[in-house]
Amino acid sequence: MSDKPFIEKCFLCERPFHGPHVYGRYIHQWDTSVCSQCYGANWDGIPPRHHSRLVSHLQSKGLTPPKHNEEGWIDWPTD
């Protein structure tokens, strides 16, 4: 297996980034990859109305979004 980075597509913004852990991260619980820019920009939660695709993805996998914070945004899973 090579440690050479490859191009991954961010689930939230759909832009390409070098993965798997170079400029982004894989969210195991959600079976998705996100770029560092989206992860950093949404550090305090993911607004569901701006990322309804994420909600649909989680529902299609039989997952419920993690608890919503005070703003009503979806919290990132903790490992």
C-alpha cells in the first residue's frame, strides 16, 4: 500500500483535495470525506439547511445526524 496522496472529493463542497489525510479527513461514522477547508469553516457545526445533502446521505445509511448544538447545527462526530 502506498502512502502517496490521491485526489478525493469533499462531500460538502464537492471540490477535489489531496487525500486521504493530507488536506482533509475521512469521517468514519458518516462514510464520507471532507476537505480541511470545509471542516475548519464548520468547526462549530454544520448548518443542515446549507448541507441538506449530508442529511439525506445519513438517512440513506440509516443514521441519524449527531445531536444538534444550540444553533441547530449538526455536530461533527467524535471519533
